[in-house]
Amino acid sequence: DAGVTQSPTHLIKTRGQQVTLRCSPKSGHDTVSWYQQALGQGPQFIFQYYEEEERQRGNFPDRFSGHQFPNYSSELNVNALLLGDSALYLCASSRDGRTDTQYFGPGTRLTVL
Amino acid sequence: GNSVTQMEGPVTLSEEAFLTINCTYTATGYPSLFWYVQYPGEGLQLLLKATKADDKGSNKGFEATYRKETTSFHLEKGSVQVSDSAVYFCALSVGPYGNNRLAFGKGNQVVVIP
């Protein structure tokens, strides 16, 4: 049983560009959450998708947007990249209605130059 | 708001020593509490969890008890191994859904010396 997968593993962009990160949830999971982890910090919640809708959102600007597809996979889009967007982006999946256990992928390391 | 505070600084200890990492929380409502571990170059792995007061989560020799009266969820292990070297994050989850946003502490780097 494959766990949560993310692509790409690493990405280098320049300021002002746009980026798309991808996530496939664990088999049987229907909910995807995205987190940003800056170097040396704990992950910060960006948003959560369920039934192809954004259900919860953290304190991130509108430059951060997402999408969930009918097969439950998800994308995170970041527009107008800033140097401060450099971080590890983590995707977590879970099954709605279950008690809170989220399973994390290995992350995508984004570097903005 | 909902937040988690972990003790400052890395933790360095010898193999077979006793490990304690402190975690306190602030939350509205009744949170679930978690410890996640992150090995170098990897994502987060759930280590243990507790969903109500006085519950004890345990896994791989690690334990933590949900203390509502002190709003704490301290992580302990009686005898650490070199393979326990990693970053440990305390987290909470509270809200109306079956799975809610996680709020993490800053993490503690644990280094176990042979």
C-alpha cells in the first residue's frame, strides 16, 4: 500500500514565478491538507481540501491556492513567488470522519532565488 | 488561539539515557494531542497520540500522557538509542471535523551519542 506521495522532490524558482506542487493521498483517504515548513520551524497549516472544496484555511495570502481532483489527489499553487516562500511543503492525507490521524508525505523542497 | 509550546533548544544525551521533551498547549475546546517525529530528509511520522484527558499514548518505547489540569503532553522514553536521533514535534488538533488542522510546536532536535 503506497503512502502519501509528492512531486517533485525539489524545485528551484525565481522571484515572481509561479509553482505547482502535487500530492497523491494514501489509498482510502479522501482529505488532503497542505503545510509549509520553514527551515528550523514546525509546519504551518496552509489549507485542507475535502470533496474538491477548500474546507479549512490557515493564515496564508491568496497567492496560495489549491485544487483537489475527483481521485482525491491535490495540487498546491503559489503565485508571485517571494524569497520567503522557500520552504519544505508537506502534504498530509486522512480519511474524513476518522479521529484526526494525518499521514504525511516526504515533502517538496522549494527554493526561491 | 490554539498553540503549542515546546522547550527551547536541542537535546543531546547518551545512549540508554532517559529522555523527556516538554510540551504545553493552549486550546479552545477539547484538542487531540500528537507527537510527530521527523528523521533527516524525510516527512513527518506519527509517533503517538491521545484524544482525551488522562489518555496515555505509547509507541516504540515512547510515552506521553494528556494532562488537562496542566495543559501538557510531555514525551518520555526510558532508554534512548542512537536511532532515536531526530526532530520531535508536539501538535494539537481541535475543531468541528473528524480531522482538523494541526498546530505544531517548533520542534526539538534530539541527538543521541553512542
